[in-house]
Amino acid sequence: MKNLTLSIVVIFLVGFIFQGCSPSGKLSTKNALLRLSPKPNTNYDQNMTINTKIDGLPGANMDMNMTLKNDFLVESVDADGNFVFTTKVVNVTAKMENPMFNVDYNSDNPNLEDQAEAEFHKSIKDLINVPFVSKVSKLGKTIDAPKPKSKDANISEKQLQSINQGQSSFINFPEKAVKVGDQWTSVNDIEGDMPMTVTTTYTTKAITLTTVTLGLDGKLKVKEGGMGSGSGILVGEATIDRITGMIQKQNLTQKVNLSVMGMDMKSTTVIDLVMTKK
């Protein structure tokens, strides 16, 4: 039962590891053209905190607090503005509290004598310090889904699907410039163990000479054919650098009702992302 609980936890978490950056234009505070335009060979620290509460897991509820430190490298930008980058998870820390087990994990120094911590480490160890390369359009649409840069990487198909779920969270930008109050909606179909459709409405909240602030309001629906069913909502805010189009910071709250393996669960996840140029 303990291993089942940890397996469900990993479904919630692995996709978050590769949630990322997003897309900007001419410096007017009246409107902004949102585009990815980073310079090649630019390196970023990408720090993410994930706080999750799950009600309904075997053995009672669970609180999880996770911190991810990622290395984000811009490799190239082609003539059409398409953007190639690599993302590498450098460190993961996690605290999980449940009546069946407690985990206090650091990927730099895992306690493999603890069964729960060893199981958690086994689920993510092959993702640590492994560069994944992806290609995204200047509007934030995935062209090439993440894949290991090295053919020798030991990444399972299930892990790769979860990573692709994470990249599907990229913001899809409109063709035209936006002004404060403008809205647009994108729909993403996400595949994996728990395939879902995510519909997100973006609202331009503020434009300055250096940043654009967007509000996010969305709904998700788990599609038939996966290992569960359910639906949920998400709300948040993102601040984007106008010169490069990269996210500076993002806060996202996701509330989901799920039925997995015959268990009804409710989860609330708060994700804070900060990207800093090295």
C-alpha cells in the first residue's frame, strides 16, 4: 500500500519538474507583442517550489513540499524565431507527511536505508543532471517535445510522457499585440498516464517598459482512456520579461478532483516559479 501511495504521488510530481518558461515586443506601455526572443547561449537558474495537499490517499491525507533547482540553457534561436533549449534538474528536495511514512529527501544526499525515501529516489534519480532538449515556437507552441540529449540516458517512456505533460503548460501567445484588458484562450491536449484537456484564458493585467503581467484562469478535464478521471481549475499570474519573452516569475494554484485506481482524491497544488539570468 505504501508503494501504491508513492506511485500516485509521483504521477502528481514528475510533470511539474519540466514546467517552464514562456514568451514579448516593442517597448510601449499601451501594447506589447508577446514573443520568445532570448539570445543563444544564455543560461538561467530556474527555481520552483511545489506545495501540494492530497486528500483521499491510502492511509489518510498527505502534505508535500518540494523544491526544484533547474539549469535552463538557450541553445539557439533560428531565423523564424523558433527556440531550442535544454533543461536539467540539478537538485530536488522534498518533504512528505503521511501516517504511513514521512520523507525528508535531498537528491544530493538521499537516505537509501529508508524504504519510502529510497522508493521516491528510485522514481526520479534518472532525471537528475540529465539534459533534456526541446524546441518551441516564438509563440510558445511545442515543435519538438522534450527528449534526453544523450542516447545513453535511462529514461522510461512513462517518465518521458510525464515530462511532456509538464511542457504542455507553456503559454500560447496570440499573433497580435495585446493591451491591458485583452484576453485570449488556448486549448492543450496533454497525453500520458492521465491524459487531459486544459483550457486556459489569459488576461493582460499590466504593461510596463520592462514587463508584461498576465492573469491565468483555466479548467482541466481528464480524458477517457487513462488511469483515472476527474476535473479541476487553475488560477495564477505570470510576469514576463519584454526583451527576451522569458518568464521572470509565475504563481499558479491548481485544484483537482480525481478518481484514480478506485480512489477519490482532491488535490490542491501551489507552484511558484522564478527564473534568473546567470
